[in-house]
Amino acid sequence: MSIFIASLGFGLVTASIIAIGSMGFTLQFGLTNVLNISFGAMMTFGAMGSLVAEKLGASMWIVVLVAPIVGALATVAVGRLVFPIFSRRGSGLFEMVMVTLAIDLLLQYLVNAVDHEQIFSFNFPSGHSFHFGPIVLTVTQLSIIAGAILLFVGLESLLRRTRLGKALRAMAGEPRLARACGVPTGRIVNVTWIISGALAGLAGLVYMMNSLTVDAFTGANFLPLVLGAAILGRAGSTVGAVVAALAMGMATEIAGAFGGSAYSTVAGFGLLAIVLLTRPGGLIGDTLLKEEVTL
């Protein structure tokens, strides 16, 4: 029982990391209708950016800020310079998925070639450990949980209470009608890429903060859990993504606690397979019923 309760604490940390990534993924997917597999590469870029800053001796705050900045810049570059080329040529939804997969593989193996397949250690202060019965969490892990909650509240407030959020939701629902009503679609898409990329980079950073290691395939290895949470929570819904992230985080850590790290991976992929088998509409939903991508 104590092992089970302790795994729930680690599950909260894992769920927080998944939630940060899935909020960024589902926001971008809900607006653009692009199933962006290269999101994993953006997570890696963010983590690597912070790793470089840490190795150069930057302060902790600079190290934290680098990841979302790098993730946002890389995502905007791909979203505004690469994707529109294929969209203008009439690429459909499936073709765009293949484009994002190709970009992801290209970027991941580019990083792998540059770092010569190394696994890097990340020096980040974990802080004091707090005991909540059998649950033991460090200051860093508690900060990750608190950060995920604050990001969720901030993102929901942006979407529900601001003009930008209302315009974004209008475009996600009816892009043609939104354009006809004068919504500045180009500006809204740019903002979406920035937010999504920043959250991707931040997800890569917090994953690295928790594991204290990173390599070229960190984002790719963690992406299935992010995708699973977005699918399970119904793509386009930040609330659903966070709830699904909680379920997936708990499932992976409980399986890992009783069966080892290999079972943790199996639990993550197994839950994703169950979602695809039982709720294919969670992926299709209202988003993929749209006839066009919004770039």
C-alpha cells in the first residue's frame, strides 16, 4: 500500500509534465487542424536550449526562460515557413501529418548527429525533500506541479476571458466564418504557434528537470504520452487534456512502481492503444471534421 501511495505522488509529477505538453499540443491542433508530430522535436529543442544555458553558467532563471523561448522560435519557424508551403500546394490532412513526421525525424536526427548520440546530465537543484506520509517530493517536483496548475489556470483565463481567446475559439470552431467577420487570422495563428511552442519547450525542460538527463530523442520518447492525453481528453480541449494527463501520469507511475520502468512504458503505450480502440472519435472529433488546415 505504501508503494502504491508513493507512486501516486510521482504520478502527479509525471501528469504535470504531460499536461504542460498536451495543453500546448491540443491548443495548436484545435486551431490549425494539423496533427503536429514535430511537437516532440520542439520539446527536445527546448530542453537542449536550457542545457546549453546551464553548461554556459547561466543563472537558474535564465536556464528556465531559455526553453520556452527556443521552443516558441522553433515552432513559429516551422509553422510559418514550412507548413504553409505544403498547404498552398493542396496537401490534405494526411499529407500534413506526414510532413510533420518528416520534420520531426529530420530535427531529431540532426540533433543526434550534432551531439554524437550522447546522453547529457542536467545539473539543476532539486531542493529539500518534503514527506507527505509515504509520498516524498522535492522542491523541484512540487514546483513542476504548481507550475502546471498555474499554466492551466492562465491558459483557461486567456481562452475564456480575453478577446484573443474568444477569437481563437471562434477560429477553431468556424475558421471561414471567423475570417469573414474580420478576425485577424494570421495574427491569431502566430500567437497560437508561439504559445504552443513555448509550452512544448517548457515541457521538455520540466521533463529534464525531473529526470536530470536529456538526449536527442527525449521529446520523441515522451510524445506518445502527450498525444495520448490530447486524444483521450478530446483534441482541442485544454481541460480534457489536463484530466487525461492526470490519468496517464498515474497509470505509468503505478505500473512502473510494481513492474519496473519497462512496464511504465508499456502502460503508457497500452493506455494510448486503448484510447484509440475505444474512442477513435476522441481523435477525430470536431477538429478533424474541418475541411481545411488553418495556417
